[in-house]
Amino acid sequence: MTSAPALPPAARRFRIGSLVALFVFGLGGPAVAAEAANGTAAAERPNILWLTSEDNSVDWIGCYGNPHADTPHIDALAAEGHRYPYCFANAPVCAPARSTWITGVNAISMGTHNMRSRYPIPHDRISYYPDLLKKAGYYVGNAKKTDYNIGGRPDDEAWDTNKADWKTLKRQQPFFMVLNTTKSHESKAFGDISQTTHSPENVRLAEYHPDVPVIRQNYAHYHDQIKKMDADIGAALKQLEQSGLAENTIVVYNSDHGGVIARSKRFLFDSGTHCPLIVRIPEKYKHLRPGEPGQPVNDIVSFVDMPKTWLSLCGAETPDYLQGKTFLGPDKEPRDYHVSFRARMDERCDNVRAIRDRKFLYIRNYMPYAPWGQRLSYLWTMKATRAWEEHHRAGKTNEITGRFFGTKPRHELYDTEADPDNVRNLAEDPQYAADVERLSAALDEWQREIFDSGLLPESEVVRLADEAGVTIYDYVRDPQRYDVRALQAASASALAATPADRAALTERLSSDDLGQRYWATVGCFRVQEQDAGAVDLEAVRALLDDESHHVRTMAAWILFRAGERDAAQACWTGLLRDDSYASLKILNVIDWIGEGFEPYAEAIAACDYSHGGYVDRMKEYAGVETSKGGSRK
């Protein structure tokens, strides 16, 4: 006789309630059974109220050590609950961070890691976590931030409501309710910063920011906004108490990523990923507590862990595709590392990974030639950003405060205890070689486990997946099409390339494999910086007609630097006029060169490839108007 399938571990805790429901069903029919099951669920299963704020790192919260922060409600919640000092976002910006949240799958594993891209995923195989909560009998609400960056499904479809109606929530127990406050969003740091309640003298400047009045004022202005955000958290907690639901409800507070003054949001330093996380568990569910209330919990928590944890606490199914670990409750799993990723941020191209333990942050830059401080139209709206750039252009920054405007090393290592602002790179220090090797190896393993889809340029992967007729999620899981190990090896060789690698790079330039050719051009570009004569330019010229527009783009850049400007410019203008899928990368490269857009103006105007509207942003930055009507993806 075949035994019944085992319940998920979290669901077993509620087996008794289910048996009661079955017993009543036998005596009184389906209606009585449903009433008993609902009653049991309400009595035994916790409600969860998830309070989220936008864009603020731990640096803006009082209970995380900033003496100038004015966050009394969050601080009080931490005193009543459990503060997690090591909680990190998988992406340092909203859409890919929330893409990871809603699925429990790292966005870079699905191809949804580039900002505002909305590429589809296999929705028939990947549920949103509220879908699974509903199957477990939960009423689910989200008021009302979505921004999941996923195509093929409306963002709000998985939720029962987008309003926080406390009377309804009381009737619908058990419930899972998300309340999001926008008071701390980056946009709230814009505008007039001269009239602040918080004193500009009472701010703790990051070490990488120069001490100039405008930056101090922007800090003070954002402290004012954080106080308003904290008031929203306080109001939600008060409503919970007044509704009589507090004793049945686990409260969670955290931000959706770090931020918000320049070099925080969008970047993989701690300022962009290190987030507050506080969990308050009522006495009724004290068996779920990770320790005594008021004491910090030193476990590493990664955002990808949250959906699995909520499902576990609620006795819902936790499917095998989930990539996180349960960080709370009887099914708690250990975590040694957190991994985060940065890709295209709006109109600016980049590609970075980071891995973190409690002490060290290791960062790998796949595009070291791209500067940190690329001008991004939204970020440059902030007065502090513009003031910082002006200070730098005036020659007033030093090695630490001016570093943001330069290109990146291939990798970075920071001792986050001694260097919380991540300004002293230890990656090339022999004393830390073992830590670099350990963290780099762990990052490699993670990439293989989750099928890192960012080992080729964004629009290249999109093109290849479209031609194969599959989602990016499925494309990168086919080793015949996308060999993660081979791409890892090729990229590692490229980033570490030296003039001694000339022969190997030249051989890979003529490889039948697109990925090998692309990374060989990156390697040649790196070698060229060290020794201009160590690159086989004839082999590079042959790539100006490569099937891959990204290979062509990098080959042209090598030739441009070698003095063959006419050939390089002809390549780029031809691609732009033909609406190349690499158009955004080309415009970025032209800007990184720093000699202006004028030679390319006609081709830029003719380019009709949209890339989600971000090509148009680069056109605006370049001072070029579109000459065609309409636009392609």
C-alpha cells in the first residue's frame, strides 16, 4: 500500500486543526467543516503584517546606530521584537529586488534583474508567494507597491485586495498584509533642501561624501523624510492595536533596499543593500521567536529568504524552485553567505555581483571599464549628486571622495567592520588572499546553482532566448544554449587577462561560441590597457561583422583606442542607424570615451531601438532628437 505524501514541515504543525475539520465534515457536512477549518486556522495560524519602506538603508534608522536618526516607532518595535543586523537586499534597486521578493527566486536567475525590463517568466511553473498563501487559506493584501519587473502577468493579480481595511482583515483571519510607505523614497530627497527641520550639522556623512553644505542639507532633508516614514510605521502599528489584532499578528518591518544619497541605492556596497529588518512576534506565537525580545539576531538574512519564510510560518507549500532559506521558525535553515547583483540601471549599463558574510564584502565587476558614477538622469535630479560632481570637477575631491567618478577594479574586498562605508579595497592585499579566494569560490558556486543569466549582455540574452522561443529562465537552464560554467571560465579569464594571454585570447576571438568571442573582446580590451601592442588587431577587425552586435561594439572600442577611429565610428554609426539591439550599450560606450556625441549625432537621431525608452533618455542626454517616428523594443 502506497503511503500518503508527506506534508511540508510547516504544515504538519497544523495537522490537528485539519483533523478537527475532517471530523466535523463527517458529522455535519461541508459547510460545518469549512467553518471549523476557518476557525482553526484563525486560532492557530498567525496573521502577518509586513511593513515596508522604500530606499533606506540601516544608516538612517536609530536602532541601527545612527545617533542623528529620528525613528522612535521603529526603534520601539525593535525593543519589543527582534532586530536583524545582517539583512541584505539581493538587488540595490526596487524592481529587481521586488521581482525576487514576489517569486522567492533570484531575479538574475529569471532574467528579471535589469531595471524596468519586464521580461516574462514561466508563470505556469513559478507562482507568486501570495498564490501559495491563498491556497493555504490566507487572505492576502498589498497596499500597494508591486513593481515586480515581470512580464506576462498583471502585478496585482495575485492579491485579494490593495487596501488596508482593518475591519475586513479582522473578518478574514488568517491574513497576510503588506503595507508600503513611500515617504522615504528617493524622490523625497529631491526638491528644496534649504528648509529642514533636521539640522544639517547633525548628520553623519558617509566617508565617501565630501563635506560640503549642499550634501549636508540633503542629508538633513532626507532625515526629515525618514521621520515621516517612521510616523507611517507608527500609524500602522497603532491601527493594528486598535483593531484588536495585535495578539494574533506577527509584525515585520524592513526597507526594500538601501539608499538614498548617491553611491548607495543602485550600488552593491553596504549602503545599497544593507537593510533594516525587525520582527515582532506576539506571546501567542512565542515558540517561533528566535530569542529573547529586544536582543539582536545575528543570522544572515537575504531577501530571497523572505517568501519561503512567510510560507513556512503560515503552513503553506514551499515549492522546490524557491531559492531562499527559511530564517525563522521551526524549519529554520542556516545561511553562510548573501549574494546580490547589479545590472543595467535605467539607461546605464553595468554588470556586478557581490557576496557577503558577517565581516567581508566581496564584489566582482564584470564591466570594470564602466565608471561607478555614470550620469543617470534620475539620480542626478538630487542636489547632493550634482554638488558632489561639481566638487569633483573643481578638483576638490581626494582619493576617497573622488573615487566614485572613476572606473572600477576587477574585484573588491571590504572589511565591513573596520570600513563600514566600503572605501578601502583589500582585494589585492596578500593578507586577504584567502578571503578573496573563499568568497569568490562561493560566488561561483552560487552562480551555477541559480543559473546566473547575466553572464552575457542583457539584450544579447533577450535576443537569443527570443530566437529559441523560450523565456530567459528556460534558456539559461539549457547547457547546450547557455553553458554557465564555460561563461564563468571565459569571463574570469577576461577579467584577469594580461599581455601574456595574447595567444589564448586571439584563439578565442575566432571561436564558434558567441560567449567565448564576447569575453575574448573584453579580455583584449583589458590587455590593451596594460600593453597596447599585446592585442592582435587583425583578429579584432574580423569581428566588426560578427553576428553579435555586442561583440562588434567591443571590437570597435578596441580599434578606436588603437587609433582606428574611422573604422570604429563606422561600426557604431552603422549599428545605430540599423536600430541595433546593442544601441544602448553603444551610447554608453560613446559617453565613457568622453569625446562627445557630435560625430554620431545623425546616427543617434535615426536610431529607433527603444530598450524600454532608455535609448531616448541617452538621446536626451546627448542633446539629440529622434528623426524617426515610433520605436522598437
